[in-house]
Amino acid sequence: MAASMTDQFLANNKRYAAGEAVHGSAHPGRQRIQPARRVAVVACMDARLDVEDLLGLQTGDAHIIRNAGGVVGDDAIRCLVISHHLLDTNEIILIHHTRCGMLAFTDDLLKAGLEGDPGAEKLLGQATGRAFKSCGSCSATPSAFHAFRGAIEPLDAAPDARSMERLSWDVRRGMSSILNHPWIPTRGPDAVTVRGFVYDVDTGRLEEVSYPGPMGSIG
């Protein structure tokens, strides 16, 4: 069986992690609106991830959807439905990464800090290394920040077994959200494939997350 686009991008990633440039930045000229590689990527907004570089994508190859944490929420699903049904993508790649800020807080902690709780402000300041400035007001939106499940750790902490487990939990949750969505087909002639990874910001390497598997504890 021919290798998938995702497999080819993993091969590119090995070259990238070894120091090779695998993304060309020159403008390619006129292209079709449909992604040439029929791939959609959901990834974190972290400044240390250059998705085109680490996968060896060229301009026009893929849709790249980014947010804090690479979370598969309503807007990511909206984008993936449009990407597949209107623009012909058939492979979805999820990318989380080590040292992620989403490991360093909980939704309740951040909301309390923004609303003016002194204890939460202190904890958030300690976690981020900067003075946390409360807004002193509450809001109905965003309804969730989607912090990752599990016991929080210091911001930008070196990866260990616990943090890798927490990252894998959230990758699987994202995969499950996609694979079980009624408007994203996973069987038949129009099926999409979904694979998830954790990117190591220190080494440049991608590690695949198995699915199905554990999706986390709130403790």
C-alpha cells in the first residue's frame, strides 16, 4: 500500500530534526484553492512550532488550523468540516507539543485570576514569571479555555512521563472528537484518516500517539 501523506511528512520531520531545511519559502505562483496534499493540520499556536517547516509542507499543500493548545473545539471542527467537504482534504493531523502552556493552569484558576481573585493572581504570576494583571470582571465568553487535564505544572517545564501522558490524553480527546463527529466520515469512499502527534520543541521530532487509549483524569 502506498504511503500516506502523513507518512511522507513524518519522513520530512526526521530530516528537519536533523537540521535540514525541508520547506521552501519562495512564492509558488498561481495555485488551486484545494490543498495539493489533501491534508488538514490542527496545531498549537506556540511560537516554537513552525508547522510548514517541521512537516516539510510547501505553500498550498495543506490547511493549517492553529489555536492555544491545538484543541479540537467548535471552531476547529467547523474548519475541518469545510476543509473536507468543500475543499477535498482526506487526512487530518493533530499536533500537540512539549512544554505547552496549557499544562500550567486550569480553566477555573485562569477565570478566577481574570475576575480578580488574589490567590489565583499570585499562582498565575508564579506560573508565568510575570505579574498577572486581573481585569476585575467576569465574562460569559470564552466559555472554556480547554486547559489540559491533570495536575498543573510550572510554565515551560521540561517534559517528563507525566506531562507526556497529559499531552497524549488531549491528543486522543481531539482525535475522538473528530472521529465521532457525524459530519466527518471515517468509513466508505469519502472517509478521512486522523492521526495525532506530540512534537518535542527541544529536539524537533514528532512522536505518534496511539489511539484509542486513555483520555485523562481531572486529578
